[in-house]
Amino acid sequence: MGNNDNLRRIIVATVISFVFFFAYDYFVLAPQTTNKELNNSKPVANTSKKIEAKKSIDVKTVTKIEAKNYEMKIDSLGRISSFILKQNKFNENGKHLELIPQKLPKPLEIRFKNENLNKKAFLTDVRVDKNYIKLDNKPQTLTITQDLGEVIVKKIVTFYPNGRYDLKIELSKSEIYFISPGYRPAVAIDQLTIHGALIKKSDGTLEIIEDGDAEPETIKSAIITAGFDRYYTTLLFSKKPFNAVVVPDNEKNPTLFIKSDENLNLTGYIGPKYVDTLKSIDPELVDVVQYGIGTFFARNLFFVLDWLYKISGNWGVAIILLVILVRLVLFPLTFKGMVSMYKLKELAPKMKEIQERYKKDPQKLQMHMMKLYKEHGANPLGGCLPLLLQIPIFYGIYKLLLYSIELKGAEFLWIKDLSEMDPYFILPVLMGITMYIHQKLTPTNFQDPMQEKIFKFLPVIFTIMMATFPAGLVLYWTTNNILSILQQWIINKLMESKKALMKAKK
């Protein structure tokens, strides 16, 4: 078997595996339904013992906080019971999104190791110093007091317009207690994306606990506890390390608590996982934005894409600029690969002659083929490397588009949301056409009829497969195809001119 056969097989196998890579991720995984509500409030005496504490009071709203982009409610147990996003971008079926699910625990919910004290905490109304807060440009502070008899709990909460809040917890005497960032938002839940809990330790290591995988554990030296779905999070953070406790719910989904027996100073956040917002609170919080498998590529691509967006002012234009940037970085390899492919096509008759002459002597066949490649400066694997390098980039873009809330609702020309499919299927069709044109311009020399048929049908396969993919990804691929066509056309012209010049000299 010649190296040219290996080249063709590698290219076909790579492209087919690329199709499978995306198709499996997108089509095989079925949507996941949301979990059943929890209706209990259990003290976290330890992670293996769970005792029911039934509520018998009518929980009502005691304070309402209004900001430009959200509305928050504090209930009579001193918890954040509602957080509604007011921007039109976050409308679902004509309704603003509610980020706090019915499940427990709620953000700011405190539980005690002492069982009797814990029951009192769920039977005693709090007092607040304000019933209404209007947030404009400045933060405002709310004091929440709960008198449990043997201990008085005070929460001093400073709310910010961007969803951040600073929390001070003061107890009149030392008791072991647990405070929660709240159950993860349940707005964007599917099996294409990860959702559950994240804990970051002071040494930078991360523990991500996906729904269904939670086990009771205590994690020391934590600085972030966050519940998250695809786009949204509720979290607590502190520069001073703390003990984070993971308690599985009835469906082994993680619920998070911070354990302490002293006064605490924490920073919280509820809202979309905007990288800039999280970074403005503290750079450590950027890790709350996870992209699943491929996080390394997706995160670094996002930073580049975000930079291009800030230059261009449009996410679609930023994606096009990203393609151009990637093509420039890969240009030396891509150029050499395309030239090698052209030379291989020109050498096809000589290669066939050598294969026929030495078909019974593999050693001589290999030796003469290598000699032929060397004499004409052709690399049989030259066309593979740029293709292989593109796969993690494509996959990173795919993951970026799945998880980046920044691209949700981003418009480009006729497309209203780059994170969703093109509603008119214009981009997938353009992608298929440009893929076909590039295929026609690319020099090939298939000797296996089956490989050739698969190769010819790839534009159709990709068009069908990409029809329901995020429009941003299809835009990336279509732009990449157009640049490939331009580059291949130039190389073909250059090689033909060179060939004609050499003939003229002879």
C-alpha cells in the first residue's frame, strides 16, 4: 500500500470521525427533563445523616429589590426566594426568567447542626430594616435579623445592580451552621451541556459535580461554591478559604453549603454567566464558566472572540474575524499542505506506474515512492496536519456557542440568535455549496471507489447535519470554506503558471 493511499484514508477517516464527533454530541444525547422538587429542609449535621425539619409557617415576601436588569425577593425566613431577569433577551414564552427554582436550599438559607435550633430556623420569621430597595447605580444594604432564642442570626447583605451581593453573617454566640448559595438554576437544562455544582479550592483546583453524580463529602480550603446550569449560576465566594459541604438530594444532584461556627464575610452572585461580570467581581470566578469536554480550547477561543467582538461590535463579524485570524496562523501549514496535494495529483501517473511495477515487492515500492516524493518536494501527509489542527478549533467553537450566554440573542444579518439554528437554513445551504466548490478545486486522486463516493457525498451529509446546529458554528465553517476556496484557487493558478513556465523553458 502506497503513502498516497494512507493519505486518502487518513483524510476520509478524519472527516468521518469529525462528523461522528459532532453528530454524537448533538443528536444521540436526548434532552433531559428537570428534576422533581424538594419539599424538605434538612439540617446538615453531617453529610450522611439527614433529619427532616417540617415547615409550618406561611412563607411570604418581606423585601423586594429592584434593579435595572433584575427583580429579587427576600422571604420571611431570610432567604432569596426569587430572582427574575428583566431583560427581553431572557424571555421564555413571553415570560421573564426565574432563576430560583422551588427546590431547597434557597440562596442565603442557613441550617444548623443542632436539630432543635434548625427547626426553629424554619419556624421563625425574620425582621428586616427595609421592605423595598430600588437599585440605581449604587449598592444598598439590607439587614435581616432572626431571633431563635438561644442565638440571634444577623445577615447584612449589600446588593449591587449587576447581581452581586456582599454578605456578612453575625451570630450572637458560636454555633455550627451551614449557609448555601442555593440550588442551581434550572432554566437551561439539557444533556448537551453540563449542570450541577462547582467547587474551587484555594490552590486553583476544581471539583465539578454533575447532576446525578453527587456523593456526601466535605471539601476543605474552598473559595467558591457555585450551582450552575448551561447559562446561569448562583454562587458564594471568599478569599478566605472555607469548608464546603456537598449533600446529594433525592436524585443525587449536588446541593452546596459552607460550614462555619463563626462570623463570615462572603461575596455572592446570581445571574447569567457573563465572563466580564464574573471577572469584574473577582478573576477567580471566571472558572465558574465551564464548557464541558474541550474547556481549554473553548475558553481561550472565547477570550479571542470576545476581544474581536469588542473591536467589531457584532458577534457575527467577530466570528468571521476569528476565522481569518485562525487561517493566518495556520497559513504556512495550510499552504504547504495544499501545494503537496497539488503535486501528488500531478505525480499520480508516475505513482501508479511504480505501484504496478513493484506491486509484488513492498520494500522496493516504498523506497521508489519515497524517492519520487523527495525529488518533487511532495509530502503525502502534508494535507492532513491543517485538517487535524482545525478539529479542536471547530469543537472549541461548538462548545463556546453552546455555553456562552454572551452569544445568546446575538444578531447577525437575518439571524436573530447565533446560539440557535438558522431559521431559514440559508447558512447550512451556503456551507454545503462552498464545501462542494472547495472539494472540486482540491486536487484528489482516489483509487478506492468507496472512499471517492463518501468524499463526494460529504457536502450533502454536512449540510443535513449542520442544519440544526448553532448558526454561529455554521457561519464559522462557511467562512472557513470561502477562504479555503480562495486560497486553493490561488495555489492552483500559481502551480499551473509554474508548470507552464517550466514547459516553456524546455
